[in-house]
Amino acid sequence: MKLLHIDSSILGDNSASRQLSSEVVKAWQTAEPSSVVTYRDLATDAISHFSSTTLVAAGTTAELRNAAQQHEAELSASTLAEFIAADAVAIAATMYNFTVPTQLKAWMDRVAVAGQTVRYTDAGPEGLCGGKKVVIVSTSGGIHAGQASGIAHEEYLKLVLGFRVITDIEIVSAEGLAYGEDVSNNAMTAAKANISEQLFAAA
């Protein structure tokens, strides 16, 4: 099994989402010892956001691209190839200002490609990524799940992934991490228990 591991927090070793995504990957490797893991740290090796250069590069043949366009084309191709090749994806998505980190949004834009991960037909859009399993590690300082303030966080990720017909989505959530040490510790403990006792209990 090929597992793609995505981190996006800017907090390094102090990141709760990084700690939990690492636990997810370890549990996955225990359940599937033959797993091959590809790792992307979107904070330390950020993917540039969509720009006119990105679009021009996509529409220009390789021999006519300048250096900047070639870089954009190669970045888009490698990011998309990793996603398409993965059987499973672990996405660490902390919340910044009621949404996902901008680095993660940039990655999502690179893997949302018409004709590759979704196609448009006379009957409407058709997702092309069915069969993948995704675990979203969702962390936040406040309490947002099921509320309007969480729509652009967990719900956004589920919407974008669902548009690509990915329906096997699990959420590992740790909320209220800014509410004090006791609340934070309890949230992290519960999230880790969810990983070991529920996500991989049948493996």
C-alpha cells in the first residue's frame, strides 16, 4: 500500500496536528507493514499558490516553457502524481482563522485537476479518485465541529475530496487546544485513542 502523508502546520515540533498525523502513519504501518510512505511537509517545503505562471505553464509545450514555467509544470506534475499513486492519504489540517492553512489550500489546488482527478460529462462532474482512504487530522484552538465556524475547515476538506468521489474519509479531531492544559491534554488523549482503537481496530 502507498500512503501519502501531508503536514501543513507552521509550528514544527510544537504542532498538535503533526503529532497526531505521525501517530496515524505509525498505526497504518503497524496495520500494513508493507506500506510505502511518501511525505510532504507543506510548511518547510511550501507549494506555490496558483498564479498566471501556473496556468500558462500548463498550456505551454515543454520545449517552449521558460525556467519559471518549467518549475511550475514540474511541481504540479509531481504533486499530482503522488496523490494519484496513493492508496491512502493522511492529511494534517490545523485551523488558522477558521480555515485550513494556506499551504494546504495550495496543495489541494494542485491535486484538483480536471481530466486527472475529476472530469466533466454531459451528466455533470465525475470524480476519478474512488478507492482511496483518507484520514483527516483536524486540530483547532476552539470548538468548531458541526458549527458554522468549521465549514471552511473539516467540511471544506470533505467537500473537495468528495468531489473527487473519495468517500472513505475518517476524521481524527482534537479541539479546544487553547482552552487550557486539562482540555488540551484530554483532547489529545482522546484523539490518540481514536487512532489506535477505532481507525485501525479491524486491521
